[in-house]
Amino acid sequence: MIWESRSFTTDNWVERINEWNKGAFSNRNAGFTKARQKSIFGDDEYGGRISRSVSQMEHDEQNGMDPAHIGRYIAGIVEKKNPAVVYVAGAQYKFLSLLCKLLPAAARGKIVGKIYG
């Protein structure tokens, strides 16, 4: 509903996004992450890399950015007259995004391997 979305103020967007985040990111203490059904099929063939990667992702899910902060960030993007195609939220991810632009593919692969491998 394009006409409806134009009538929202930034405060309305923040409120709506925060409501959505309460459900989507309520996994910080329980919920989604703990309810995940894991399959480590093939983990032995990869030297335990699958389970280590999933464990790191679970840690990131539980200790991620505050939903209210990301809600305000998204609301600010929505209010822009000419938004960019891609946005990166958070200093750590902005830094990693910059590295991805500067480093060759082999170096990027090693960094991702250290984070998730």
C-alpha cells in the first residue's frame, strides 16, 4: 500500500519496526535459536566446520544489535528521498563491508573462514 506508507512519520515507522523486531529478534534469550532443529549431517567430512559455523551464527543471533536501534536505522532509510540500494548497519559490519571492497577474494575467504570456520 504505497499511499499508506507515505503517510507514516519516522516515529510510526520506528514503532512498527520495533513491534516486528519484538517477534523477529526475541530470540536473544530464547525462542527461534533454541527451537532450531539442527542437522550436522556431513560434519565429520568437513572436520566439524558445519557445527562450528552454526554455533557462531547462533551466538550472533543471541548477541546481536538491539532491535530498537535497528528499527530507528531502518526508519531513517525509509524516510530518505533517494535511498541507496544497499545499507550496512553496525560499525563491525561496516568495517567488514569496507574490507570486502578492498581485499582480494582469497583474503575475504580467509576472513570468513576465521569467523565461521
